[in-house]
Amino acid sequence: MTPDANLNTDALRQQFLTAHRFHQQGRLAQAEAAYRELLADAPEHPDALRLLGVLRYQAGDADAAIDFFSRAVAAGSMDGRAQEALGCVLGEVGRHDEAIRCLQQVVATHPDQRSAFFNLGMMLMQDPLQIDAAISALERTVGLDESDDRARGALARALLCRRKPGDALQQVEPVLARNPGDVYALAHKLAALSLLGDEAGVAALVDLESMIHIDRFAGGGGFADASALNTRLAAHILNHPTLGAERTTTNGMDTGEILRSAEPEIAALIGFLDTAIDRMMDGLTLDPTHPFPVSRPASWYLSGWGVRMWRGGYQIPHYHKDAWISGVYYVQLPPVVSDADGSQQGWIEFGRGPDDIYHDARPATRRIQPEQGKLIAFPSYFWHRTLPFDDDHERLCISFNVVPAQG
């Protein structure tokens, strides 16, 4: 369908500009009302339909967003943005086949739409049988902009899935030349080096002894010891209004941001985290050119979330992409974590990433036993996971990130 010339009247253009201005200013309720008023006069206005879809997506209403993006495409939206947005939201709600077809149509008709190639590559990469197609889409993305670090990182991961660690290194090295502390690139460089059997290269980036900091709460902030603090922190996690809003664990759930609180237990924990981070950095003896100290932010803030696990709970290997230092403070642990039987249930392991990119690589690893009141901090690019446990008692902890402040 071609756009209707009647959509280009001065009155409609002014209505659209007013709605769009509200949207850009963050006055979302006024923007939505203005878009809807425009659509009452011109039901097939493609830009109003698309941007109303964006608004509904921002409000968390994926179904409505899909409806508006679909209507925008049907109304003749010509620049590919509505169809790309439709494909992305279809993918988010699990309609992957439709999403892929949608994005393939975009790149076929808009061969220079770099974001569409990137989103198509990311969607294809979720299917192990379509890794080669994902690589092609991501190579096209990088070809359109060689400075696109996000696309280079994604392409590196796809190449690792195809057991091409040398090619993956070629993608991450330009990223690290621009930003030596890029967490995604560092994590995937470690995977590539491990697949190549380059133990010296891995060791140059990761020392599992000296670069992992262990600390213990010994009192402070009005709490005599870890037991007193942890009693309050356990209640804080279990009663947090966002508990269950996020699920990054198997047999577990997370809170949202937990450190933005004036409660004394949170203030005491933050004071301890600040002290522990200072001790960690004071204790390092790394070469000043190492990417971890090189990427030390001029300013940063703490972000944290509570994690509740029950029988069978674990976390798959991961890293923390937007942080510099990450860590965990243990609040409550099942008896089995005491390791009386040598099983190391519920322990944290460092050094090896997921099987889809590590394959048969066997890098050095380190497992550390959690203890109530213990803090473990580490560079955010370190791969780590939590081992499952078999116990009726729940495991509570607070994970945290040291996040570089913008500007």
C-alpha cells in the first residue's frame, strides 16, 4: 500500500510534530493522547502508528506495540523502521520464526539498514542451526560500520559457536584497541584464547588468585557482626516489593535494585562494599597497562539486587557487561554449602564460560565456598557460575556491580 497524499496536509503535519515533540520531551501521556487524536483523523498515518507502537512498547505493552507496528507496515511505512521494530518485539515475545521472516524482509528491501542486520543476526544466533546465517548478517553489520563494537562482539560470539576462535579474536581486538576494558570483548577474548589453548594469553588477562578479592563483614554501621546484619538483610530481600520481577537463575528469583534504600542494613552493607572495593584495588599488583586497572572509571556507583534460590538453584556461566567490578555478599546459606561431603554444592566457580562457546576447552578454574558474611569481588569480565545445591533451606545473597558513571 502506498502512503495517502491526504496524510501530508499542513494540519496533520502540525499534529504529528506536536505529538513527536511531546514524545521527545518524555511527556509520554501527552504524546500518546496526541498520536491517538491524529489517528482519529488519519487512521493510516504510518509514522503516528509506528511511534504509538514505540510508546506502548516503552510502557511494557508488547501486544499493543505489535499491533501498532503491524498497522504501520500495512499502512505503507516505507523506511523499514516499523517492520524492524515489529520483528524485534515479535522476537522478545517468543515468536522467533515470525521475527526472523520480518527482519529478513527488512534487510532485503533496505540493504543499508545496519540495525536491522544486527537484530537479524542476534535473532538467528538463538538457533544453533542458524549460526552461519547469523554470522553473515553480523558480518554485513560490521561491513556497514567497522567501528560498531557491539556488532563486532556479537560476531565474535557467533564465530566462537562455530569453533572459529582465530576469527573471533580478529573481531574483538579492534574493540579492545578502542576500549581496553570492554567487558563483552574481554570475556569473549578469554573464550577464544581458551579454545586456542593459549594458556599464557588467558593468564595475562585473568589471575584467579590475586584478582578475586575475598572479604568478611566484621561489624559496622550499627551492626555488631555479620549475623546481626544478615538477619535484617534476609528480611529485606524476602519482603522486597520487586522480588520475583527478574529471574536470572534456575530455581530462583531476583529483586530489582536493592541498594537504593535508607534502611540501616542497606547503609551498613554499602559502607562495607565501599571498604572492600578499596581493599581490593589497594591489594592488586597488576601491570598498569593491564586492561583491568586501565579501565578504572573516574567515578562510579553501586547497583545491587537480592537473589533467592531454592533446591536445585544455580546460575549458568555469565559475566556482567555494563560493570567494572562485580561481586556477591552471602546472607543466608543452606547447610549443604558447608561441604561436609566434599560436593561443593552451591559454591561459586570462576574461569570457564558456557559450553556453546567453550566447547571442549578446559581452562583453569577456581571454586570458592560461600560463607554467611563473606564478600567475593572480581573483575566483571570474569566468567562465573553458581553450582546447584540439593537442600530444603534457601540460599540468599546480594549481588552487586560497580558501574562506571557516565560523564
